[in-house]
Amino acid sequence: MVAMAISEELFERACRVIPGGVNSPVRAFRRLERAPFFVKKAEGCYLTDEDDRQYIDYVGTWGPAILGHAPKPVLEAVQAAIPNGLGYGIPTRVEVTMAETVCRWVPSIEKVRMTNSGTEATMSAIRLARGYTGRKYVVKFAGCYHGHVDSLLVAAGSGALTHGEPDSAGVPAEFASLTLSLPYNNREALEEAFARYRGQIAAVIVEPYPGNAGFYLPRPGYLEFLREITAREGALLIFDEVMTGFRISPAGVQGKLGITPDLTTLGKIIGGGLPVGAFGGRREIMDCVSPLGPVYQAGTLSGNPVAMAAGLAQLRALEEGDAYGRLEYLGARLEEGVRAALRDVALPLTFKRSGSMFCLFFTQEDVVDLDSAMTGDFGMFRRYFLSMLEQGVYVAPSPYETGFISTAHSEADIDATVAAMRVALRAAARG
Ligand code: HOZ
């Protein structure tokens, strides 16, 4: 095992003053029974920890780092914005440019409101859906994670699933009872819910490509079905594209598949590494938000000028080059390498990918929903993860997360990763 003297000491100190030693549970490595490494700096696709070990990074800040870490255009935009002040709580030009940019990139969004995180965005979108429709029930899908919003911490993925608390303590049963949790990719379950709660379902919220119980994909026609049934039943369709937005395509999954949700939630890439989220959609729905309408939503730091400058610079950089072509090329190269490695080590595991998002499941079952994702062998995952880390490759420290490739990864990085995987897969298989 690699020496991690400084990280371990920092973790010990952190555990005394921060719950679990971390400011977000997914960072804790708790089920892996080891301390997390502490990052000193990051550049491109590399992280350097406090013990001066370098890692090829496939977590990418959990999604935002699509250009890699510390990309020059984003750093320059932040440096240019800072001398003008860090925030004013009054409108700025850059917020208008950001809103115009989002509306141009994502055509289903006619108006958008900025928030400080994806959680705020989904919380606000749910409130808006209820306010707009006058209905109380919300449908979500088991294993999807929409941030730590009370009503959405029901059968939730990501850290809630990793740490065994998909239904969080502290959410009164009365709140949770207004959330209907259904299996993803299952049409009948949703038809039954609409029949049972006719006229009472405000919204269906979905990660169109779920990325918080691993990463898996909709069956052909499933998302189109969600669009049709919600429109027919008078409920809103909310695409949570916090992870997929600006990543799967410039307009996210909806842009790739040509589906128009009523509301969309965004986060991660839109902040260029700083804390930004957003929710937006059809004009008539967004006009129900205060001060135009009765649905209250606010934030002292929302639309912060430095964060807006960072996010805009990242979006512009994505627009300028052939970023999406490059991400697909790198993703395909990784996929080819992984599939060859799996064949060579005779481990018929399940691998899913779309563009620069991917997941290796330690199961032979096809993964289409939470139940199939849960068939993965955690012991195998743990051995694989530890071996990858030892070899200087950082993949998400949980089998219920997504891998992210950035434009800063090179062919050599991808090939080195595949070589490390061959070793890690053998270690995983050894038991
Ligand atoms: N939303 C992120 C992806 N699962 C996790 C980030 C976090 O909870 O800290």
C-alpha cells in the first residue's frame, strides 16, 4: 500500500472537527476502509495529493472539470473578474450573458434562474412544478439522485446509496409520502402511478441518463414515453441534467435525443469549477417564479459575478474547439481498451458509456435500473479501486458513481489507464 502519511494525518485532524472528516459524504472512502487522499493541486487531468503522488483523474470534481482542472480560459476569466469585486447582490451584465447563453445552448429553456448548486436547482424546480400545477405528488426513480433535497432523498443514489441511507433520517414520513419512487426504465410502473394518482402528480423528475447508481442508459423510446405520458396527464417533465448538461451534448441528453422537457436543472459544468446551478424551462412556467409569480425562490450569492465569469468562460471554450468530438473519441478509445481488457482477463463484466461518461459494473447482468446496478460485487469493486489508486489512477470511490473524461486527457493517459485496469481487474478477480 502506498505511503499516505500527510493525507492520513490531515484526515485524522479532519475527523475531529468535520463529520466523517469530509464536507460531502462521497469523499470519505468509508466503505473502502481507508482514508481519502487530500488534494494539494490539480492541473489538466492530473491530481496531486499532499504526499506528492499524482493521479490520472476520472472523477473530474464529480463532473464540472470537463476541460480538465485549472483550464487557462477559466482561470483568466476569474482573474479578470476578481478586481471588480466578489459579489454585490444586485444585477450584473454577466448574469444576462449567462442566461442568454444557456437559453441559446438549451432550446427548451426560455428563461433560467441561477442558483448556487444542483441541489438548489432541483429543490426549486420541484417547488415550481407544484406551484404551477397546483398538485402535490412528485415521481422520481429509484437510484436517481437529485441532490440532498428532503423530498428527493427517497431511494436516492450517490453517497446516500453508497453509505446505505437511500432514505435519509430527518425527512418526515409525511414529506416522503408525497414522493413516488418508481423503477427506472419501467413503463408499466409509471402508467400505474398515473392511474392511481390521476390529476395529483405535479412532475416526473429524472436523470435522463442516470449517473448516481453507476451510469446506465434508457431503453429505446423510454424518455420519449416519459415526455408523452407527462404531457397527456398534465404533469411537468423535469430533466435533471446537472451531470449530463453541457456534457452528453451541448444541450445535454435532451439535445442528443431531441426531447423537450418542461423544466431542466443544471449544475457542475455551468460553474466552471465554482458553485453554480440553474433551473429553467418554458417561459409560462418560469414566470411563476417570484417576483413575477407566487413561487418563492432566492439566493444572496445566486448569479455571483465571479462564478458566472468562470462558467461562461468554460462554456465558451467548449463552444470554440471540437470538444464534443474529442470527448467521444477519447471515450470510444477507453471503451475499446476496457472491452479488450475484460476479454483478456476473462471477466465478463458490464461496461456502460455515452460520450465522456462511463461506468464499469462488477456484475454480468445488464444494468438498466437500481436493482440490476445493485447486483455488482462490492468486494471486487474495492480490490479494483485500490489497485487503480495504487497505480496512480483515480476512479470514483464508489461503484454507484460515474466516470468522467475531460478534454485534457490524452491518448497516452487513456492507454495508461487501460493498462492499469488490466492489473486491477486481475486483482479484483483474485478475491
Ligand atoms: N452529485 C455528485 C455525483 N454523484 C456527488 C457530489 C457530492 O455529493 O459531493
